Amino acid sequence: MHESQKAVNRITASELDASLRRGERIAVLDVRRREAWSADPARVPGALWVPIEEVPRRARDLPADTHLVVYCS
């Protein structure tokens, strides 16, 4: 794998919940667009909200020293 490529794994909401409860170092990134994010009161506690269209511009602000879980719905 090229150095700039990262492995992408899928996990379920239950697996994420279990990992967070175990205290694993995970940053959760909510990439829903503003309309979807505003319309849905459900949030993952502690998740960072960065609308998908802003991710390239804000990529440097994302944690680099932990696993990153990205979700959109």
C-alpha cells in the first residue's frame, strides 16, 4: 500500500459503541451536510461535525494520532 493510502474498514454502530465504551482512542467525524445535521437531533457524543464539502479544506484540523470513524447518516 502506498504511504498516502490508508486502510478503510467498516464497523457497525454497535461496534463503535463498544469501542468507545472500552475507552479506545477514536475520533468520530460526522460529515452530514448542514441540512441533514440540523434536521436530525441524533448525535454521537463527542463527534466532530465537519460537513462533507468542508473536509478537504479542514483535513489538517482532523486528529492524526487516532483512529478516525466517519459517518454520514
